[in-house]
Amino acid sequence: GKTTELVRRLTRALATGRTRARGVVAVSFTDRSASELRLRLRAAIDRERGRAPGAEAAALERAGLELEEARVSTIHALAAELLRERPLAAGDAPAIANKVGGTSPTRLCEQIET
């Protein structure tokens, strides 16, 4: 399905050097599906690295080492991360930065709207 296709495309982009792991943003709606996506991406990178020719194998080796730099998360976690990284771009920087820390995703969205 959708996750299989996303993993296939991401693995191909990493193998061909079109992107590196730190350039990957993969968004899901639940923590469970985000975790599964990360696990499946790790497995695909490891599997394809064994089959790939020289340069692609090297790119996948690097991707495997850098995979923790990829943003694979829920939409709420991504939004909270972006707000923490760029509070000035969000408007009321001090208020938003204070609301982001340790707040549940649903509560965070409610607070930001007010």
C-alpha cells in the first residue's frame, strides 16, 4: 500500500543520491505508523544496500548511518518541532515557544490557536 510505496521511493532517492537522510521528511498521522515507517525504511535500506552496485551501496550505507537525522514523525510532532526551531516565524515567539515544551499534540494545537 501507501507505506510500501513511500519506503520504496525514499530508498531509491537515498540510493541514487537525490537526497540524504537529513533531507527526508515523512509524515504520518499516528505514532505507531510513524514508528513502523521508520522501521520499514531501515529494513529497506539494509536490504537494498546488499543488492546495490558500488555507488548506490555507499549512498545507502551513509543513509543507514544518518537515518536518525531523517524527520519521520506524526504531523503534530513535526509541527511542534518546527515551532521550537523557528518560534519567530510563528508570530508570538515567547508565548509559542513556552506552549510547545512538553505539551501533547492535541493540546498544543488548541493552545496555539488561542
